[in-house]
Amino acid sequence: NGCLVVVGGQPATPLAKQLLNGNKNIDLVVRYDGEKTLEEIVNIRGKGSNNFNGIPNIVYRGNEGIIEEKIEKLDVTQLPIPNRKIRGINFDDYINS
């Protein structure tokens, strides 16, 4: 229905090609660290483009079959600490119960 379906995570990294071959509803598989990769995907889609050529750590279908982009390691220590607060949930109470 026009949505971009992206999967990733530890199980997806070694199985990227199999996921694409086994499910035509998956458009992209993100391998390894996906924080910056997902940001690039969102920026490209925000511009109305579907050209994912050159985005590191992704595997996707192209005109010539399945395309595996280069693997780029990410120094996650350089990323900001995620805000894990959810409105209405006291995590201290949740963790300590």
C-alpha cells in the first residue's frame, strides 16, 4: 500500500538475503548498527525518493537482483543516550516491582 517496510536487528543481519527472498513485502533489511542507516533511509523517503543506492548496511531489491551495500561499523559510544521516558509510566516503579 505504498509503505516502506524495513526490518533489522540481530537476527536480520545474517539472514538479509533470505528475508528478502522469502517475503516480497519486505523492502529493505538493515544489517549491523542501524541508527545512522535508518536516519538516511528516512531522509531519502522524506525527499520522495526510493533511491537507496550507497546507503551503508542495507540489503534491498534492485533491477539487477538483491543488492548488498557496504558494511560500515558505527561507534555507538558517539551517539546520544536515548530518551527512554514514556509519558505516564514511572520506570523506577516498574523496574523495582
